[in-house]
Amino acid sequence: MQTENSFLKVENLSKSYKEGSPPVFEGINFEIERGEFVCIIGHSGCGKTTILNVLAGLEDATDGYAYMLGREIKGPSLDRGVVFQGHALMPWMTVLQNVAFAVKSKFPDWNKAQITEHSKKYLAMVGLVNAENKKPSELSGGMKQRVGIARAFAIEPKMLLLDEPFGALDALTRGVIQDELLKICSETKQTVFMITHDVDEAILLSDKIMLMSNGPNARIAEIVINTLPKNRKRASLHHDPMYYPMRNHLVDFLVNRSKDLQIKGSAGELDGYQPVLVCPGLQTPITQ
Amino acid sequence: MNKLSVKTRGMILSVVILLMALCIWHVVTAPKVVSNPVALTGSSEYQALMGQGAGTTVEKSGFPTLTKMGETFYQQLSHPFYDNGPNDKGIGIQLAYSLARVGLGFLLAMVVAIPFGFLIGMSPLAYEAFNPFIQILKPISPLAWMPIALYTIKDSSISGIFVIFICSVWPMLLNTAFGVANVRKELLNVTKTLEVSPMRKAFLVILPAAAPTILTGMRISMGIAWLVIVAAEMLVGGTGIGYFLWNEWNNLSLSSVIFAIIMIGLVGMLLDIAFAKLQKAVSYAD
């Protein structure tokens, strides 16, 4: 049963693409609270994007359920904004039209001026005021991704799903947009679920990092609570005393421990497995 | 010379090629003065009867000379819209008939092919169901439909339009289906997460996304339609550039036939340019 305070709850989710072959992931259980920024890290092929697609309502899980605000997620909804891996902007629309298209979908009764004003507000938030009449093909990769972010925020979703949004960007641009995202999320108290491959990005942005073991038979192995203070800055992140314990823990997992569960899982030894809760760098480990 | 752009140099070269071709034409069709060996030996009375002077004769080519062509062009183009009854109409009127038939048949084909192509492109089931019929009907020469069209429609002019319809419909249908089926999945996922209504999705996402492919199909269709209308009008007669051409052949007026051929080429080129412009207008950079 659903408790009132769990914003998003995933129960025993599993997905297999072919009958008879081992599931990509299985026994996925986690909860996300309102306003939380959650990152999910794991090697390619562990089904991160599939989990995100299930949460977005774009794909069905083979088994298990996902609930948002006590309601089962069935099909896509304007309550959940998605920023896609590729920017997924309509190439024939201008930047403003792309955002306005989303705004019009969310607020069909608004008049043109309201839609334009609202769209411009969110374009300004990602620093794209001067590019509103450009076509996506005239923008750099970073600018395109910002339009995607503005579009997702502009529909004011209850939850934001980001599928490796900065994967294709160079390190400098990525840093700038990460800062912007951090700022916008703290201003709007947005609940975010984000896939990333970048450990530093996860430490900078998230409150909670879910580590997935390798697929097939992938599971959420650990849930790592970010032990760095809330007001993190990219520039000073690596000076924080908690930074290295945190980073080492994550990298160690990806390099060494991510294989362990897969072996046990394929042998069927993991029924009822619950992820370990860790707070790297803190003396008193919390176990569940 | 080197400073001129490739385009200008190409144009100069085109003019040179044209002049050379005209030169060859002139030389080949020029009246030749030939000595007549028969004249030396045969009966001079017989030769006089045959219209051959003694000693030499002027052999005229059956092919029109450039001067004759110039006269035909001048005559036809100075009064393009005259109408002296069923067998004698200006080139403008004949072209207008052909263009009207092509336009009507093409429009009808659009009305059928684009919505139907949308359906087939959106639904894999519809695609599988209709594909065998399309594959069989597509390679049939449009003129093969003519007897059936004439029998059922009982009107030669409308039969011509039907033939244009049937030849234009396939490239448009297949290209529309292909364009619609290949809209990037990402974009469709965006419309799904935005809960866009089916109508908005069709007109604001799928149609613009598929428009360049659809326009390519329309351009191919128009090219085929213009090829077919000439043959169709030769067959059904009455009016149109194809009928004009065949009529002038029956008159043994080769200069008018050549004139008609050049006109067909020019109009076909203009149609293609128009569609290329349209294609450019709806295309987008990814």
C-alpha cells in the first residue's frame, strides 16, 4: 500500500525483452521523496534508460509497479517532464516555438501572449533569450540541450526525468549547464530523477545516488546518501572533506563491486534483496 | 577567365554547346547542290518531267531548316491563344488543356495519396494489408488503364485525367507512408510525454517531419504525370499538347513537331523547378 509521504515508489520492477532470456534488471525497489534530486549510475546495459522510460510511461515493465503520488504510472503524462538523451527538438520549429509547443500542450486554454510570455520566462532561465528565433540546427549542442531543459521545466511537471542530458557535451559546457540546473532545481524545489555516467556530476547535483550492478540481472546494489553539504558549488566541490570518500566509494563500486551482484543474481541467490544504504565518509554507517 | 564563377563559366559553355548544335543542324539540313549524273545519260525530257534541271539539282532535306524552325516558333508564339476550330488551336491553349488535366489528376491523387499514405505509415497493420496491392498496381503502365477508363468513364478527357491520377498516386502514396513511418522516435516520444492530441500530433509534428519526403514523392509524381499526359493525349485526341504533336505529325509538319517537343521540355522543366522550390521551403536541417 502507498504511504502518503512517498512521492514516487517503485516496487519489484523487472524487464526482459525476450521470453526465456534473463531479465535486464529485476527486483528494483526504490522511493523518491518530493524535492529530492536522485541520480542513477551504472554501466551500460543495466537498464537505466528502461527504468526512466517506465517512469516516463513510454515503456512497460515486464513485472512490478511504479507509483507516483499513490497512483500507478500507466502511460506518459504531463506530470512528468522528460529531457531526452538526444535533445529531441523539432528541427523545423524555432527555439521559442519548441518551448511554446510544450506550453500549449500543458495549458491549452492560454492565449498566444500568455504562452509566449511563459515560454520566454523559461528560456531566460537557461540563458537563451537571444536565441529564441533560431532553429535548433543553428545552435551548439549545449544550447540545444538547454532548450530541452527549458521545455521540460516550462510544463511545470511534478517530476523531471533526465536521461543523461549532458552526455554529448564537452566538459566546459557541461559544467556551465550543471550550474544552471543546480540553481533552477534549488529555486523550484523540483523532484528530479537523472541518469548519468559522470561521478562528479552525480556528487554535485544529487541528494541520493543509486548504484546499479551490471546487467543482465541488474539490481540497485546500493543507495548512497550524498554526504556533502547542500550548497555545493562546482568550483569548490573537490575541496570538501567529504568529496574524496564519496568519490572513491562511487568509483570503487563501478570498477570493482558492480559485477558481484550480477553473478549472485543470475544464480538466483538474490530473492528479496534490498539495496544497502551507505553514507560514505561518515563514521556511523546506516544499514537497512 | 579564371575569376568567373563555375556557374558563369558553365552558362557560357552551355551557350557554346547550343550554338554548335545549331551549326550542325544548319549544315545537315542545308539544301545541297548536287550534280546529277543521270542527267548526262538519261532522257532530258524525262528529267524535265521529274522536275530536274539538266546537269545539277538542288536536293532539299526533309528535315526543317533553322529558318523554317524560326518561322514556326515566331508564328506559334506570336499567336499562342488563337482558336480556329477543333484541329487548329494555339500552343498556349493546347498546353493549358494539358496542364489542366495534369493539375486535376495530380490534385485528385494528392487528396487520395496523402491521407491514405498517412494511414499506411502510421499503422504497420494497414501497411502489411495494402502493400501487396500497391506493389502489383505500381508497375502497371498508366496507359494500360486507358481501355478500362474509356469503357467505364465513357469520356476521353476525363479518362486522361484518370490516367494522370493513377500514375501520380503511387510515388506520393509510398513516399508519404515512408516519411510518416520514419518520423524520429524521439520526436514521437516528446509528443507522448506532452500528451499531445492526435490531431495536433498529425499536423504539427508528423506532417512537418514527413513533409520533405512527401514533397519528393510529389515531385516524382509530377515528373511522371507530365511524361504520361503527352502519350495519353496522343491516344485519346481532341485537345492538349500530345494531341497537337500527333496532329502535326499527321500534317507532316516536322517543324511544328519539334516545336511541340521543345515546349513539352520547357514546361516540364518549369514544373520541376516549381516543385524543387516547394521542396526547399519545407525541408529542415537536422
